[in-house]
Amino acid sequence: MAEIIPTTVVGSYPQPEWLIDRENLLSRLPPRVRVRELWRIPDPLLEQAQDDATIVAIRDMERAGIDIISDGEIRRESYSNRFATALEGLDLDHPGTAIDRTGHPNPVPRVVGPIRRTRPVEVRDLEFLRRNTDRRIKITVPGPFTVGQQAQNDYYPDDRTLALALAAAINEEIKDLFAAGADVVQIDEPYLQARPQKARAYGVEVINRALVGAQGTTALHMCFGYAAIVHDRPGQYAFLSELNECVVQQISIEAAQPNLDLSVLKTLPGKTIMLGALNLGDLRVETPEEIAAHLREALRYIEPERLIAAPDCGMKYLPREVAFAKLQAMAQGAAIVRDELS
């Protein structure tokens, strides 16, 4: 792996059209409850089909030259619902409603009892990834703040108490994922940006609870929402510098599409930065030199040892050939900057 400025993915990679109804996927908000009709393969063969598609995603990331790869989240209907809907204490048959970050109501799990994780949810996914690559690997879990915002709370006295219960369940999962061979475990917390006042009230507290005793490299991803779905995007984060106070080691941020002023990186002096270098709202493939220029700009504010190149967000809504070409360009752009530094 590259010693400095390694490349990684945020999590998701495009699922094949033969596996999932991509038109249906693109026509709806990201699912918070289970949406089985998205899958084209019937249940008895679905896991095998997802395994095969996962190998395709792994090979694409390897061929593109990515240093730290994921399983592409191929088995997931959304980044959060595979884990969230596996917890005890939720009524999935009678969903509630929550306002999505687009301002639209979305069906969500209803919290009707104590939140408990009764089984490992993503450990098999991680073990499958570990068996099928010799690269460094990461896996993502939804963060407790975001999962709490994507649920209807009909049980706990307030949102903070719900988020702490979710953090305890997520903590159990994270420990099992490291034990199963994860190099990096990333929690996805886009709603820290979407709900900054609540995030300031208890966001860092619940993130720290989710990471207690985590034996490995931890990361946190925060974004403005999928480019394919959230079109009105600010040019700066409403909640970011506060994350310097949490125990997570790496912070993943969107920087390409929002054209983020990278001087904000100075407010995170204790963190490694996974810098969004691919604009997923544009199907044009960046040139390696454009990527290199973006990384050089970041190096005005942080040391090379604290910089990782990444896409802005998960890539699941892109055409696969575009996603692959963008990752390839990113790997080449990072290599340009590494050569200059050496």
C-alpha cells in the first residue's frame, strides 16, 4: 500500500443491473426500512448472487488501484438499513415517518422497545471481503446519531437516550468487525451535517460511546447527501470542527462537488483526513492532474501523512463504468503527488 496519500473508497460501489432494479433505486429516497422489491434475484439465490456481485466490485477496486477497499456495500439497499433493521426493539411491519434531509417524509423503523443487537449483522460480509482480497479492507456501519434521526422514537424519553442505546449496539458490531479482520471500520454520520444543533448537543458523546474499546483504525464519514438525490448543497459544513473532540481517527468529508474551502482542514489538527476528491454529481471523469491539484491544495493545510484520497461519498448511484474510471483517475492523481513528495 502507498505509504503516504493512500487511496480508499467511502463505502458503496454501483450494484449491477442484473442484481438490483437501479431505476427503482434512483426513483426513491434511500430506504430506511427493508425494500425487498429492489432485488431482481429471488430469495433462495439472492445471497449467492450478492456474493458474486461483491467479487466483481472487489476486483474493480483492485484494478483501479485503490489501496484500502470495501465490499462495495453490494448487499445493502442503503448504507444504513441493513444494520439498522436487524436490531431488536424496532417495529418494521408498522413503519413510522421521519423527514429526510431533502425535506420529504420517508418511511422509517419505529422504536417500540429497548434497542438490542441480537447477532452480528455485517461480520459475514467482512469475512467474505477478507477472503477475497489481500488489500487493506474497510467496512462501514451507520452511526448512532444518524440511525436515531432515521427512526420514529416511540419508546425512549428523548433523541439523545435513543442515540446512546444505538451507540451501544453499534459498538458491539464494531468490536466484532475488528475481531473478524477489518483494517478500518467507518461509521457513516451524514446527519451530523443535516441536524447541526442536535449534533452539537450530543453528537460527539454518542460517537465516542460507539467507539469505546475499538481495537483498530476508526473513521467517520460526513457528507451533504447523495449527489443523485440531494441537489441543494451548501459550500461549507455546519458541523465539522467539533469532530476534533471525538475519538475517531479519520474524518471523511466531501470537498470536490461543494468546492470546499480546504482551509477548514486546519480545524481538525488531530485527525487524518479522507478528502473527497471525486465529484459524484458530475458524470465527467476527472483527469489525474485535476485530482493531483486538489490534493496539493489540501497539503497547504495538513501534512501528507494525514491525507487519504477518496470519493466525495458512496458511489452506488453512478454508472459502473463511470465509477471505475473515476477511481482509476484518483489512484493516478494520488500517485502523481506521491512522486512529487518523494
